[in-house]
Amino acid sequence: MTVAVGIIGAGVMGADHANTLASSVAGVRLLAICDADLRRAETTATATGAEIATKDPMAIINDPAIDAVLIASPDQTHHDLTLACIAARKPVLCEKPLAPTAKQCLDVIAAEVSLGRRLVQVGYMRRFDPAYVEIKAKLKSGQLGSPIILHCIHRNLSAPPWFDSKMSITNSAVHEMDISRWLLEEELATVQVFRPTTSNIDATVGPVFLVFETSSGRIVDVENNNNGGYGYDVRGELVCEKGTISLRSPINSEFNLHLVQGVSYPSDWRQRFATAYRLQLQEWVRSIGTGANVGASAWDGYAASAVAEAGLEALSQGGSRKITLEPRPPLYS
């Protein structure tokens, strides 16, 4: 089976997904590109061989020749577009967040529950990253014993001018919120957020440090620093009762120069997680043919957004905030 895909949004992520689908994913035909900027849609369509370029997202969703839709448009559009895909009964891979608010995520869940089947996958690509997959496999083998603490580090080279401390939680640390739930297979129950003092008062956004307690009492801590100053760097260590296992980023080369041995850092997330994005897309395309459920579900998208909202409360009000989720529907069990 060849799956015909339409992409809504031809910005940074949409264009990257288009290039990956066109060049590195089997069983797919990239048919259409949509963007509010028609010229950008046409440019991406030309570069990837897509036949259709349009400004109208509903033209993508309602086109009978298109089997599945990838949503990479601005965050505020995700809710309505995902609901439209469900109404059209088309599988959809939606970049995070699933919706701007947790309440709106529940709308998507309700639509899937009413339909009686899952069509939505949320783009938390770290679930496909070989390093994280290996950590989870080692944990599930039982060799390390029960997990105790998960340490996470998420640093960017520099934050763009429009970035703020709230986005450190909702845009960056939300990845750690999802991957910790996936690794530990339990919910995050409470959150505290700390803002360390920095000397750079002109920084767009300073670092934040989040501490979570899971439903069984395990601890997850996250250092998120969007002005790390040296490159894109994601690290992690899972401390268990019998040992530890650490996240290892891919290293393509080492250099020796002026009495120094070192490695280079990527400038952003796309290079670091290129393999994860490709595997995510490949598994999504394959799942459309098999009917299997892969990746983060709409429920996972809701849970991550609910955790992020509790984190925002902790950031603004201080103290520990309880994370409350609605009952999980059987469809997502």
C-alpha cells in the first residue's frame, strides 16, 4: 500500500517533514503541500515533487485522493484542523501541541471516542529516538531494577526574540514531560518550578528547573535552558535500584586541534533528532496500512498539555502544584 499524504504548514518543521517523506520514507507519496503563504507552499512542493500547492487546509483534508494528513501549521490551528481530520476519518500526525489548551485536547479525545477509533498521533518524536528506545528496553529487561530518579537536561544555543519563560515549559520542557511518562509508564502527579538567578538581566529567557513526582513517588527533574550558549544539547540519566543508564547523543566525528580533543554540537533539534523524525514518519505511514497504533496518542497529547499547564501555575504562583487528569477513556488503554 502507498499512502498519499498532504502536509498543512510549510514552515521549518513542515518543510523538513516534506523533505523526509519525499526522500527517506517508504510506502508514501507526498501529494500536497498547504501553507498560508502560497509561495512557500509552491516552493516546498517543487522541492519535494508534490503535485498540489494550496492555501486552503480544508482542500487538503477533504481531498479524496489524500489518505492521511500531517499538521505542522501554527499551534493555534492544531485543534480545529485535527478535529476536521477526524470528521473526515483521515489519520493525522499533528505536531505538538495537540491543541493550545488541555481543555481543547479533550475535544479531540471526545471526537475520537465518539468515532470509536484512534486516528491521531502527536509528534513527540523522542519516543522513536534510538537512544531513548534503548533506555526503555534496558529498563523493561529488569536488569537495572526499579527506576528511582530520572534526570533530564534540555539546552538550546539561544532563544529567539519571541521566546519567554512560559514557552520554556510549554514548548521545550514539554518533551521531557512526555518522554518521562513514556519511559516510566506512569503519570506525573506534582510539579515545582524554580528560576535560578542569572547575571544576564537582558537575556530573553533564563533557565527553569522543574521537579516532578510521579504517581508512585519517583522523581523526575528537568533543567531547561534555552540560552545555553554553546549548542543544542539533550541529556538524561535514569537512576535505578541496581544501576543507571544514560542517554547518549549520536556522535559522527571527533576533532583534535590545538591540544584539544572534542566533538561538535548541533545548532538545533532537527539534526539531533533527525533519525527520530524519520522513524516517526516511517512508523506512522506503516501504521496507516496495518491499523496499528504507534507513537503518542491524543491522550498523551492531552496529558503533556495538562502537565505543562500545571507547570505554568507553579512558575507564576510558586510552590508545588498538583497535576490532575481526567479519567482515561478505554480507547487509550
